[in-house]
Amino acid sequence: MVEKWKNLEDCVWKRSLRTWDKNQLNEIFSLIQQISLEERQDSIKWSASPQSYSSKKGYSIIMGLDNSGVDEWRKIWNYRIPPKILIFLWKSFHGVLPLKKLLKERMTGVLDSSCSLCAKDDETREHLFWDCQTVKSIWSTFFDWWNISRSVTQRNGNFFQIIRLVKGTELKIAWSTSVIALLWTIWIARNKLVYRNTKWELDQVIWLVKIRAFKWLQAANKRNMGLENFWQVNPRGACLLFNKKHRRMDYIWCNSTVIGFSDGSWKITNGGSKRSGIGGCITDLEGNLLYIFSGPCLANSPLEAEREALLFLFQRIKDNSNLQGILTLCTDSKIVRNQ
């Protein structure tokens, strides 16, 4: 049998072979030719594992999966996201989305495999969702929204590596949901361009990503409506504020009627320049959002950023006559609090 299976021409097929059929068969023939037979009793062995063969283990090897990938998928399937979005994500990861490059390989009559967005390279999964220059600008704005360095766009766009960029259980759920919303929005925008000739705009795409991610998190009881505006400008802050709502009643003991949260951010970029910003909000004891702010500042250190955020919050409360009662100011800086 091994001697007869040397090339495609030695075999008779019931139908004409497509390009991808021939590629797979050539790989099989190459493996068969590596078999060396000996005159002894045959035995069955499973070289990939000392244990007996299982379809689960075989599938993992064929797809190049490891245990960490399986664990990540188990978490993702548990996300409260519409099933069709999760199926889209699974198809994308396994390379079976109907992209032009794949359609040209598997179907006759498909001549164009160029990217639907830039028309410069073949439309593959890696190109459409990561390498395309049109999509790169979306990822850069997306990373800015989450306060993540744009240098990440220079790396390999591996999905699991991207969702591991943010640590912390609650933050990671929100971040992963946002990444999935971005991939789905790119796919929808691509299809609208192909089938309806609908041009897309960067601001519109990013806005849809924010709305979709927030709605999915809200359906999973991970957000409330009062934080939607805050989520639009500061997703990390919205995550932290939402988690604090479960402890909001802790402030009743001091007879507080208004609670203010502030936070400052400061860092040195790769180019050596300084970037800083402040943000915060004011709520009542029921969690209703009364005021929200976020923007850049001129702080020269992390401590100055924290101080500016708290002072800005205090000034807004002082200037607003509608905020009456006992105020509790909250900051995560022990130094500023002691001062």
C-alpha cells in the first residue's frame, strides 16, 4: 500500500480535486513516504501521549491547541455575549470565515482575493483583523481608549495574547468583551462595504464598539446605565466604579449624602514625553451618577496627578449649588488622603 501511494497521478478520484484538496493530499503522501516497514509483529502506538488515543487529544494536536488555549476558550464560551458573536469568533480563530483568500482556494470562479478594505494584500484573517492599515488605525484608537500603548500594534495580532494585556478579573472581562466587540464590528463593517458599498468611518466604528461592549456587559449585569457616558471615555474607571457600587452603603455610617471619586494617571512615553490625566465622578448613595469628568492635566508626577484630580473634584462640588449635604471624597492615593 505504501509503495503504491507515491503521488496524485497514481490514484483515481471520484471528482476533480480542488487546489486545497491537492495540498492536503500531498502532505498525506509526504507522511506516508516517511513510513518504514519492518518484518515483525504490528502494534498500535499513540506517540503523542503515553495514554490511549482520544479524539479530544487528536483534535488539540491537529489544531495546534494547548491546555491554556482550551482554558481560555472555556472562559470565553461562558461570556454573556450573543451566541452568533461567539460562533463568529470561533470560526475566525479556526480560519473558516468566508474571506476572499479562502474562497479563491476552495471555489471556482473566484478570481479576486485582495482585501476588501485596502485592496493591497490578500484578505486573510491576520490581514483583515490586524495587519490592514485601515484596521491598524482602529486598533490604535481602541488602545488609546483603554490607555494601552500603541506599540502593541507592532506585535503579532494573536487573540489570546491581546486579551491577556489587561490583568484583574473584572477588568479582563470588560477588556475581552471590548476586543470581541471590535472584531465583530470590523467584520460587520467589512460586509457592509462588500455587499452594500457602505463606506465606514473611524469614529463611527469606535462608537459602535463602545456601545456593543457596554450593552453586552450590561446584559451580564457587569454595568449599569448610569455609567454609560463614563464608559465612553474611561472604561477602566467605569469598571472600578461599578465594582465599588456593591460597597456604597458603607458610607451611610458617616451620614454621607454625596460621594466623589477621583483618580489621576501619569506616565513617561517611549519618546520621553510626559502624559497625565485626571478623571472622576460624583454619585449619590443609590449609585445615580450626578457628575462626571475626564481629561488631560499638566502634572509632573503621579502624586501631582492624584492631587489635581481630587482638587478638581472638590472645586466642582463647591461650585455646584445642587450638590447639598455631607460629602465623602474617595481617592486611592494614601499620600494625598493624609495631606
